[in-house]
Amino acid sequence: MSARVVVADDQAAVREGVVMLLGLLGVDVVGAARDGEEAVALVAEHAPDVVLMDLRMPRCVGVEATRRVRTEYPGTQVVVLTTFDDDESLFAALRAGARGFLTKDAGGEEIVQAIAAVLSGEAGLSPAVQRRLLERVAAGPAAVPLPSSSRSRGQSSEQGQGRELPLGLTPREAEVLVLIAEGLSNAEIARRLHVSHATVKTHINNLFAKTGVRDRAQAVRYAYVQGLARAPGADVT
């Protein structure tokens, strides 16, 4: 297959395994990145046809790296290859410009087919992702997660309504940040949002990476500074 590819994944075993697999299938891998910043730099250096992009990476998460690649280097397509296939991750990646979306249980042939699809101007989506997209579209606009500029925050993030979310935070990440500022534990946040504990941890890791905070205390301060939450005892206007 005539395609030049960059692989971006922060897990060395996954990254090296994908590189080896693609090499065996005749794909020319021109670079391997450990995070989103490296991925963008390798695209600038090598001008690949496609980036296989993980979503959860340090320094620059996959969605933001995808947005930068598609904005700055429109000749390079992006196929997401991730463990996380929740609706929020899926729609955020597609809005950022990804033309393909696969989970890491995809086989080598499926990855190659997705690469070929995006190079021919089609979408490189796994069958499961295609079904979910069709289900969401059939269910109407309310079933499709909206971008941060138009999606309502909900009662728990009332302080952030009407504000543009900082550093590319998704509405859900901003909501989790507000709940952290309110003093809720991960388990309490999971119950409040009706999601799993693992999903809450994913959102927290993602918002920590985007905002540069190192712990919950810094996250709380960040929420106050950005006006997403009100400090205890603050005047109510």
C-alpha cells in the first residue's frame, strides 16, 4: 500500500506493536510519536499521508493534536486509534477533523482499510462506530453531543454557562472540573453523572492534561480563576 504514516500513542508497547504490524503489511511508517506535540512535529517534518492518532496522551491530547494537524497540514488525514469509544470522544474527534475512528481491538487489515478509505476521500470507520453514528442520527439532534460553544452545561456547571470553555475543555470535562471544585470524590462524581468510575478518571486525566494542573487542589483553584466555579463564601450577585 502506498501510504506514509505517523503513529501516535503514549504507550510504548502499543506504539511499537502498531508500527511493526503496519510494516509487515507494507505500510511505510515514517515516524512514531509519544504524545500529541510530537505527532504534530512529525507531521511538519515528514508530511505523512495519515496519522494514526491515540486520544489520551500527555502534553497535547489526541483531539487537539488532530485539530492542529488538520488546520495546519490539511494534506494529512487523521485516523483515530483509541481504547475509548464513548460518544463524547467519537464526536469530539470527528469535529476536530478525524476522517477515521477505530478502537485498539482492530486488526491489521482493518487499520489498513481505514487508511486506504481516508486516502480515497471516504470515512475510515469501524462497523461498530458506523452503527452508533447511524443510531445517533436516527435518534435526532438531542442524541448527538454538541460542541462546547453550543451545548448547555447543566445545573452542576451553572457558573460556566455562557462562557467559552478554556483550553479546549469539553462540556463534560468542565462539568467534572466544577464537581471537583465542589469537593466531590470520583465515586460521587460518577454517581452524579451516571457514568462509571473509569469514565470519571478518564475525564479527570484529560482535563488535567489540558489545563496543566497536577492535582485536585490545583484543579479547584483553576476552576475558581476561570470562573467555572464560585469559591465558598463568595458574594452571590
